[in-house]
Amino acid sequence: MTVLESLKAARAKIAHPQNWTQGQHARTKYGNPVSENSSLATCWCIIGALWAVNPEPYEARILLGKVIGQSVIAFNDAKDRTHAEVLNAFDRAIASLEGK
């Protein structure tokens, strides 16, 4: 899976606000932490979404970090972070690859 494919697939996983979370890689519909690859997972953080779609998402993670200018985990888990800001980070990373 290419970096671009990984970013698009991870973004699609968290495209709806109810499918994004903070503080854990993934959660069940009841909010319980689970593995990002669990069949019970219904929401993911940025990193969890990347891991769920690609077992080796390192390049995508690095690119996202460059786009947002900080740690992906810190960005995702910031207290005032919004779902729209997370999707925007994905969109900017995707655009940086599609523009090449």
C-alpha cells in the first residue's frame, strides 16, 4: 500500500465524527479501548486509523507530522482539537502527494 493509499484509507475510516477518538488508538461503540484491528473497533485516532489500514504506516505518519508541524499523537490528542482539523491534516498531506 502506498503512502497516498494509506492516507486516503485512514481518512475514510475517520471521515465521520463518531469514528474519530482521542487518547486511545481505537475504541468500541461503548468507548472501551481496543486494538486498532479489533472487529469491535468503531472509532480510531489518527495513528490507530493508519495502523488499521496499513501494518507499516511509518511514511504516512512522518508525512502527517511534517504537514501539521508536531507529533501526530500530540496533535490528535490536544484538548481543543476538532474532528475538522484532523481531517484537514489528512487533506493537506494527501494534497502534498497528489500535487507532485
